[in-house]
Amino acid sequence: MDVPLRTAYSQAGRYGMQPKAKQSSRAGAAKTRTETVELVEEKQKLLDIREKGERERCASRRYLLNIIVKLICKNLSTFFN
């Protein structure tokens, strides 16, 4: 009875795909990490923009409130004098 011999070609064909699969899964994981980092950075930028807008709104509200208080005080002082 003849026993078939394993050839280098059959071994390469059988085992040659495994490193590629590992490499592509590593590449996929690296891509996922890269995308995650990009999303985190983008979220931080949006939060920074939002925080800056809130600071500006608060500053303008304080400014307007200060003007209103001054006008009220001025009117009260003329009213009582």
C-alpha cells in the first residue's frame, strides 16, 4: 500500500494562511485602537469647544448682569435723592 508523502506545497498551503489570519486580526485590532483613539480625541475636541462656549456665555451673562445692577443702583440713587 502506498502512503502519500507530505510535500512542502501541501504544508505551505495548509499552514501558510494562519500567519496571514493572525496578521490581519492584529491589523484589525490596531485599526480598532486607532479609530478608538481618534474618536476619543474628537470627543475631547467637542467637549473643549462646548466648554469654551459655556465660558463665553457665562462671561457675557455676568457682564450684562453687572450692567443691569449698575443701572438699577443708579436709578435707585436718583430715586431716593
